[in-house]
Amino acid sequence: MDKLLITGGNRLAGEITISGAKNAALPILCAGLLTADTIALSNVPQLQDVATMLKLLRQMGLQTEQEGSRMMLNGAAINKLEAPYDMVKTMRASILVLGPLLARFGEAKVSLPGGCAIGSRPVDQHIRGLQAMGAEVHIEAGYIHARAKKLKGTRVVTDMITVTGTENLLMAATLADGETVLENAAREPEVTDLAHLLVAMGAQIDGIGTDRLVIRGVAKLHGAEHTVIADRIETGTFLCAVAATGGDVILKNTRSDILDAAFDKLRQAGVILTSGPDWIRVQMAARPKAVSFRTTEYPGFPTDMQAQFMALNAIAEGASRVTETIFENRFMHVQEMNRLGAAIDIEGNVAIVKGVDHFVGAPVMATDLRASASLVIAGLAARGQTLIERIYHLDRGYDRMEVKLAAVGAQIERVK
Ligand code: EPU
């Protein structure tokens, strides 16, 4: 299994090109199930979760052609309406095939995802929403089996804001009979990006970017071209890395407007940020200042940035409180960071971080995707060497992270 060996202490300087967003690309690939026509995508990130999703979709009969970050999807020959356990267990986002399959083919069988390292993560809201639209859903032998001759538009109010839940119901509603209103919809930029693709495919959607999506079902969707939005979490991860090590880096092919909450906190930490329409410059010369924050749904501070920002707080001047409100178990990085010399205590869903002067390199274990990213940041800022094991978590969601970091001066290498 691959590991990352990092020798910390280097200042980062230069340019990094940000990839397309993982969490936009995954639902967008599933939107390929909604039409028999061709969808042409660009800025698709090259990472393991995308490869896993493509493998699943190909098993269903989706035809795909790929050249770097460009991709063509064709759903004319879909012949298998099932996402098996061995695929879903490796990637929860596989649940995103449920809505499109049911809407276009009237049937879908998707393994229940089960638990996850960061929380229990049920999918009850996806199922309830589809039932409200007239689907018959049975849970049999670990599988969600859903049937509906034709989904019917209705008003769906989810109990909580759910990103993939909104995406599943949005895709399902595009081909339903009549009007669907999704109340309490997620407003994450990745949901908006999916909605823009669906509109390009002929869907009728109002309220894009708001918490109330109104979808008038159409008989058929057609082909379209789409460029996947920049990955705001990859962007934020590199911002935190530069903030932790010090340096001056320009991030290209990304946007600042989808990172407002993180920008605000980084500025409070003393980071200098400037930006243009498709670039962000990050400069840091001093020790960061501790900043308390709580994670919330977009446009609040993203849970997917919590671990990376905590690495910054861990070596900041002062103490901070980090409150996680989205997932019940998303502090797996804390014990690993403490092995690097951090002083972090957990009380329920709050981490109390007392800033220490510096990290000291040590062997650590990656436990999930964003936890892994936070350990990379800690390793880059640490004195001495850090060896990160189980980086397959990192490879799931970051497009060649160590290559991008090495290009701006980090001493980081993948060891087999
Ligand atoms: N929830 C339920 N029932 C549901 C759906 C969600 O109780 O039917 C709960 C969850 O357990 C959680 C909260 O609602 O406590 C929010 O979960 P949400 O459904 O929004 O999360 P998700 O759609 O499974 C996506 C991202 C995650 C990101 C979260 C929150 C994708 C593929 N995944 O997950 O990304 O953390 O939204 O923003 O879009 C990551 O990239 O590292 C990652 C975990």
C-alpha cells in the first residue's frame, strides 16, 4: 500500500492548477443515465472516486470515452439497473444512481451504503423523497429496490439539508410527471453545478442556488456539454497548506466566491488573500492566529474543510474551538495530529485546540479523505519527517496532490 513521506519545513511558492470538483463530478456522471444522448464533459478530476463511479456506470451499460479531463458519456445502451454491494461499499456516492435510474427506467436496485468512518450517514431522506414522488420502495437483503412506472411531481420537505439527497431527488424530478418542489434543498455549489448541466440537457428548474428548487418534469432529456466547477475543497486544502507552511502561491482555475466562509476564517488567521475571476493568490509570512469556527451547510464553513483548518489552528498562536455539526464522528484526525505534537481535546462535537509552537514529524495513519489531507498539511509544516499510511483515502478525492505540492517546493514523495 502506498504511503506519503514528507519532510516538513519548506515554504511553498509557485502556481497550482485546481482540478474539477469531485463532489460535482460524481452526480454529473450519474446524470449520464438520464438520457440516451451524449454528454460531453470537461474539467473532470482524475481521482479514484471518479474511476470507481465510471466502473459502476459502465457495468450498467453507460458508454464512456475519456481523454485526460475530458469525457463523453452515452446512455443509449443502459441494460443493468443495479448498483451492487461490492461497488457501493467502496463509495457511498454510488447512491446517486438511484434517482436517475428510477426516473428513466422505472426501476432501480441499489445496495444500502451502510456506515462510514465519519458518521452513520443514513439515506432515509433519499428514499422518503422518492416515495413521496410515488415510488414503491422495499429494502430486501441489504438492497433498496425501488419501482415507479412514472414518478409524479410533489412537494418534498427533507428533515435536514442533504447534498446527495437533493441531487438524487433533483435528477429524479427532471423526468417526473408535473411539478416537484424540493424544500430545504442543499445549496452547495456542486448541487448548483449539477442543476446547470440538467438545464443544458433540457430540464426545467427554477430556484437554482436557493433552498427551494422547483422542477417541471419533461418527457425526455437530451445531450449537452458542461465544464465541471472548480473543486472548492481542493482549493481550500492548498490555502490551508500555504497558511501552515508560509509562502506565496497562486491557485489557478478556481474561484473565491464559493469559498467565502473559509476566506473569512483564513483572513482572521492572518492569511493574505487576493483573487481574480479564475485565480486566488495566498500569501502567509507569520505564524497563524487561532480561529474558532463551526461547520454548517453551504454557505457556512464546510465540514469538508474542518480537518484541514484544524491543522492550522493546532500550530496557531492562541486557542480555538472547532464545532462539527454535520457528521457525528469527524474528528478521527485529532489523535493522529496529537501524535505530531498537537494539543487537541475532544468534548462531544467540539474540539478544543491549544496552539503549539510546531508539529514534530512522526508516522501517522490516514482514516478518511479529509483527515488524510489534514495530516499532509501537518506534515508539511512539521519539523522532521512524517510518514502517512493508508493514503488510498487521499487518492479517492485529490487529483495527484503530492505532485501539485512538490511543484511548489514541498518535499513530499509517494513510497510504495
Ligand atoms: N443525512 C441523513 N439522512 C439522509 C441524508 C443525510 O440523516 O438521508 C444526514 C447525514 O448523516 C449527515 C447530514 O445529513 O449528518 C448531511 O449529510 P449529506 O447527505 O449532506 O452528506 P452526503 O450527501 O452524504 C456530501 C459530500 C460529502 C460532504 C457532505 C456534507 C458528496 C459525494 N459527498 O455527502 O463529502 O461532507 O455532503 O457537505 O457530495 C468528502 O468529499 O470528503 C465528503 C465526505
